[in-house]
Amino acid sequence: MYRLVPDTNVWISAFITPGGLCDKLVPARGHDDLRFLTSRYLLKEIEEVLHRKFEMPGPVVEARLKYVIQHTQLVESKLVLSVIPACEADNRVLECAVAGRAHYLVTGDKGHLIPLGHYEGVEMVTPRKMVDLLRL
């Protein structure tokens, strides 16, 4: 079974672009051999972005969060990383992936996470690469 952490930007893209690349990915329908992971930090970040940036009404945001919660396993951890000094938010995503023993962290972040390549057994991949790997 492969364990994946979709970054906030992947979930947001899935929600705002139905039928798009990220929508195909989260969750990857028909792939029972995948487990999607998230954290309280990621859930809070998804909520904030949907409210602040996309000005979605509360009930819509709640429905999106409920969807994420239903399709992921919550990773609880006290792990604190400082691998990416330029972006604390990226460290929080990486913490979820490492603590959850993820195989992949799926992200559109080409500034910090994708260039990291691998960290503690977690491979950083773009949504396109993950869709291609899964043959979606």
C-alpha cells in the first residue's frame, strides 16, 4: 500500500478545478492500494485558503473539509522539522509526510518541496508525476 500526503495546493486545485489533474488524484478513485494522509495543520490551512483566497461560504468550506476527512487518515505527531527555513508551512507538510511514513508528498510547490527531491524516505512529486505513476 502506498501512502500519500497531498499538499494543500493539491486539495485546493481539486476543489476549484473539477475534472482537472488534481481532481483525478484526490482521492484516486479505484486505487484501493493507496492511503491518503493529512494533519490538523493541513486541514486548517485548507480551511483558511478556501475562506480567505476563494471566499467560499462556510457551508461549502465545511463540505470540502468533510470530504478531505472522509478520504484521509489523520496523522497525529509531535515531530517538528526545520528542513526548509524559508517556509515554515512547507515544514508542517513535510512533518505530516515523515510522521505518517508516506511514500510520496504530492505538491505543486516547485520553490521548496519539489527541489528537496527526497527526505526521510518521502519522495516529493508533482501532481502530474503522481497521476502518471498511478496511470490515472
